[in-house]
Amino acid sequence: MTVLSPGPTRTDLVRNVVVALLAITQLVVAVVAGDAVGAIARQYASPLLAAGWAFAVWLPIYIGFLGYAVFQALPGQRARRIHRSTGWWMAASAVFNIGWVLSFGAGWLPLAQLMIVGLLVSIALVFGRYIRTPAEGVVERVVARGTVALYAGWVSMATPMGTAATGVWIGLPGAGALAAIAAVVVLLAVTAIVSWAVLSGTAVVPFAVGAMWAIVGTALNEPPYGVVVAGAVAIVIVLAATARRISTAGYPVRAAWG
């Protein structure tokens, strides 16, 4: 059942417009300034750097965000409580993403790290609030729940990747035994957190896909052997957590897709 207030308020309409404008703006910024991100990432490479093709995940994320921006602005959606509780956080995630692209591309990695942490917090809050309210149909599952879950899964892994690059920027080793050991520890620790989110969340399939895509991209980017093994272990753990979450859920479809 759709939960509505008596009708859309001015605040609802402002939120709708802000989200839509930011959805467009972040896409434009990514197209114009996104190439510099890859160059800087390679300049401060670490064993947790994902292969270039892995960043193609941003395409479905941006397209999904645009779809969400349209969806939340539809007349029947504007006054829903779920959009009121998450819409401004979605807007914040776009602001942080824009800040991350610009600061990382400019080589300001400490600032970029703050931006991606803010992005992770924003999108994680939306992901968490979606757990409380089931989606109302396929469209919402795809453009809202699916987009947010994929985004959250990817950023959960991208944040420690950015941390590793920032470490290299400040002078920590980006290669060698110490860097490899640190990468293995971080990868497995983040995998544990991701698995916990899968076991307690909804829309866990796109969430797991986002996380595993980042892990595979890292493992196939010719890191040290230990990181490859840790990546394989991480994939198995996330897959097992996903299968368990869906198979033991009272409503498997909701657990899987939101």
C-alpha cells in the first residue's frame, strides 16, 4: 500500500526538482571530468586498484539514478513517506559524488576521500531505510531499490580502494609485501561488512553484484597473488551470504530485489 500524506507540499516539489537537477549534473560532471579519475588512480596505484573496465559500473548507476529522479517526481510518488525520508539523502549522495569526481580528478585525494565517505554514508542510509518499506512494483524495484543497492554495493568496496590510493598519495607504499598484506586484510574486513549487509538487507542481489563487481575488477587487475586469493574467497563469502539471505527470507522476492 502506498503511504501518502494528504498531498505534495512545496518541500516535496523542491526536493523533486533538486534530485532531478543533481541527477543530471552528476552525469554531466562524470562525462566531462571522469577521464581524469582513471589517470589519477593509476598514478597512485595500490593492490586494491580495480581494472579500468570495472568502472563501467557507473553507467547503470547513473542511468538508474536518472530513472529514480523521474520516478520520485511522478504525481503519485511525490508525497510518499519513503521518498521524504530518503530523497534528500539521494540528493546528498549526488553532491558528494560530484565532489569526489572533481577532487579526485584534480589530485586532491584527501578531499576526495572525505567526499566518497560522505557518499557511502548517504547511500547506505537510503539502502537501510528501504529495508523497512517494501517496493511497490517492478518499476520501483528497478529504478529505486536496484539502483541504490547496486550503488551501495559498489561504493562499499570503492571506498577502501580510495583509501588505499590516498595512502599512496601521502607516502605509504603502493607495492611490496606490506601493501599486499594490508590489501588482503582490508579486502576481507570489508567483505565481512558487506556480507553482514547482505544478510540483513533487501535488494541484496544488486547490492551483491555491485560489491562483487568491484572485487572481481580488483582481482583481475594483476595484483599480488595473495590479493587474488583473498578476492576469490571474498566472492565465495558474498555469494554464500546472498544465497542464505534469499533462501531463508519469508519473502524471497523482497529480499532479493527490494
